[in-house]
Amino acid sequence: MAWMVNKQVPIGKWKRFHLWLGALLCWLCFMIVTPKITLSHKPHQFADMRNFLGVPNTLNVITNFPFLLVGVVGFVLSLQGCFFNISLKGEVWGWALFYGGIVGLAFGSAHYHLKPDDSRVMWDTLPMMIAYSSLFSSFMAERVGQRAGLSCLFGLLLIVLLSTAYARTFNDLRLCMMFQLIPCIAIPAMTFLYPPKYTHSRYWLWAAGVCLLAKFEDALDKKIYNANRYLISGHSLEHLCSAAIPVLFAIMLIHRTIRFQRLGDLKERP
């Protein structure tokens, strides 16, 4: 293994201020130009609502099982510390919380699809947002540094709570939906801006592509269901496709090796 120090200049306070200001302005523009997305009964009407063996919306429920399987395995391996190649404690927290969010998504999504309605939809959305937050913070820890990753993790988790409260209080899902799309856009963009600390960084791009494919399948729920002669709906395929994302990251964590150590991370290590 080659050890070297990355001499990349850290982001200064003034530059960070401009980044946060730019993000705030983008958020304000988004909230101004987009219409309010309210909770309604229409989004709960999925194409495949068949009932097998007394389980409502059977396929939409059981296709959450892969989330549980890969989430539990990933959570245990993240904390174990010897199977996944994770070099810093900050990364351990990010990846463990990511896979923990995947486990929560398995239960929350299954609970929601048993009886889809407004009162249950947040059980489906909240674990997903926690997983996205943890994933993006892990990416920041890898590309920028451990301190940036941890700051991003706590900041995004706070935004998750605020977005959820906003959705429930003002009956507006725009913040939650925007939050889910940010990693799909930000991760590919930052991939070309910051050098990877580890090998196998292409898995980040593959995961972003799979995420976009899953969103595409969900948007074409009924059309996909009709096209395959009512075998499986686009929404169920979205579950299976999304479950491949933590699998890709598990493969990445197993096989990757350190390309270089950042100076800031070396100072923070015990």
C-alpha cells in the first residue's frame, strides 16, 4: 500500500460561507418557483395492489425484505471494523448509520405499504432520508475529510428532522423530495471535483445511476406493470433496484484500498 499525504488546501471559512449562501439561495429559488406538493390520496394508489395470502399490496410489501437483509449485514460489518475497509471513526458512524437507515427503511416501507395513507408515509420517507444523509456524509468524509463528513452528517440529520416537521405541519413534501434528489446530483458532481481517498470510487457513480433508474421505475409504475402483463409493477421494481445500492457500497467497502491519507485525517487519528 502506498502511503502519501494529500496536500489539498482545505476549504476556508469564507469559501464555506459562500457555499452555504449559494445552497440557501438555490433552496429559496426552488421553493419559490415550484408548486406545493401536498400529501394526497393519489400517490398512495399504486399500480399493483394485489392481495396474496392475506397480505395487502403483497409485492410492494415483500420487496422490502432485501433492504432488511443487506441492511443488517452492512450494519454489523460496519461496526465490526475488519471486513469493510474503513480507516476513520467518522466513516464508521456514517456507514453504520447508513445501513441502519436501510434496516429502518425495510420496516418503515413495509409498514406503509400494508396500508398506504398520509399517516404512514413518513415511516417510509424518514428512514430513507436518514440513509441519504449518512451516505452523503460518508462521501464527504472520503473526498474532503473526516471533520467535513461529521459536520455534514449532523447538519443533514438536523435538516431531516426539520424537513419532516415542515412536511407534517405545512402539508408540503417539496423539502423531502428535494432532499432525496440531492445525493443523486451532488455525488456525481463532487466525484470530479475532489480526488478519491480510496480505490474503487467508480461505485459511487454506479450507485447514483442505479438510484436514478429506481426513480425512473417508480415514475413509470403503471406503465411498467402493464408492459410486463401485470407480473410486477414499477414501484416493486424500484424497491429491488434501490436495494442494489447498499449492495454496491458493500462490495466497494470490501474491495477498496487507501490511495493516500489526507493531512487533516492523519492529525485527527488517535
